Amino acid sequence: ELKVEQNPLFLSMQEGKNYTIYCNYSTTSDRLYWYRQDPGKSLESLFVLLSNGAVKQEGRLMASLDTKARLSTLHITAAVHDLSATYFCAAPLVSGYALNFGKGTSLLVTP
Amino acid sequence: DTGVSQDPRHKITKRGQNVTFRCDPISEHNRLYWYRQTLGQGPEFLTYFQNEAQLEKSRLLSDRFSAERPKGSFSTLEIQRTEQGDSAMYLCASGDGVEQYFGPGTRLTVT
């Protein structure tokens, strides 16, 4: 059974600082997804990483994928308050389409 | 294109009642997914359609749950004899490639 584990689950960081969220998954997958969720809202797609070594960047967020280590990272550069949200990673189930999500990392950026 | 829409956005029902939710995917997306999310957790996969065919069901989908996508466009998710444990956000997503785009969700409260 595919397991997706994120850490940390809670993160409080100061504006301007850098930090990395880690996502480990337990079985082979060639794709990894990152989503953002604001309180009471639905999920917004951030990145889909499609191959080993893939790196994608959007603003202050950068995601990477190491399929051999079964590890993806979401790096936050010079955090700002607007990045406060819950971030989920997800990997496809065996069927290849439906997703198995981690528990999420709740990020709070403080002044 | 206005994105994935779901109706209703909120539903309060008494234990034992039946409820039905509707999802309208992004037009021409052939895949449609249902997920359930409880507070503080990541979304959990329930079922997935390709066009009108239901191709995969999670073991979370008990026999009280049924989903349809009769013409390969909108989908309905019905829960019969609701229980308090069914209280959750029910999310629909659609896609035609590797991406999945989520709707705003239907929040179900069973009293």
C-alpha cells in the first residue's frame, strides 16, 4: 500500500527565512504532486513533477523530485505572510490516476 | 471555462437520511475523481471515472456510497443512511492528463 509522509506537519517561520518541506513515499512512482490549501478552501495545484530530477519553480516556491530516494522537497525562499497555508504532496496510486495524499504541512509565516 | 463546480456547497442532514452531491467537471475532461477530506487530514480517494465508466473504487467506499457519471459529463455521489462519521468535505476533481483540478467541495455535516 502506498504511503505518503510529509514532515514537518506544522511549521512556523519568520518572514524572510528559508525552509524546506519533505515528502517521502513508499512505493515506486514517477510523478509527484504539490497542492496548496487555504483554510476552508479547495486545493490549488502548485506543481506536478514528472520525472527523476525534475525541478520546478514558481515565485518563492521550488519543488524537486528524486524518484530513487522516493523523496520530493518543497523549498520556500524568503517567506512572506501570503504563503501561510497547508501544503500537501500526493503520489499516484497503483492505478496511476487517483492520488494518495500526505497529511499536509500547515505553514504559518509570521512577521 | 469556469472550473470544476460542486453543488451544494454545504449540506446539513440528520443521521439516517440520504444525501446526493453533484459535480460538474471542466468541460471535455474525461476523468473525474471523488475524494473525501476530514479536518486536519489530506484528501482520501473514493472513486474515479473515465468518461462514464467507474474504473476504480476505494475500500473506503462502503455499500452506502454510490457514484454515477451517466453521460460522461457531470457526476453524482449519493450517501445512503448517513452516519456521523460521514461528516467531511467531499471534493471532486477532473482532468484529462496528469493534472487534477479540484472543485470547491461540498461540506457535509451529519447531526
